[in-house]
Amino acid sequence: MKYMVSNTFRDKRNGKIYKQGQEIELTKKRFEEINSTASGVLVEEIIPKKTAKKQVK
């Protein structure tokens, strides 16, 4: 799943620094682990916009 970094942070597992606004791919479990830290919410789920279908008259 794709997520958007809401606050810059360093991933404790791989040492990478993720910057605010960056899109990253994580598992749901890893997403929950990252956001369960004392630093608060660090990543947010990207929810795809549904396009409205035009009705043909």
C-alpha cells in the first residue's frame, strides 16, 4: 500500500530518512508500527480518489 510521509523521520529498521511529502510503500503492519511510536503519526494512507462517471443523456 502507498503512504505519504507527514513528518520527516528516520526508519529504525533500514536507517533511511523519509522526508515530509514523500510517497512510500509499506505493509499495513509496518504502517501501524511506525505510527505507534511516541513521535505520533508519521505516515498517512493515500486514499485514491474515485472518479465520478458521467451520465450520457
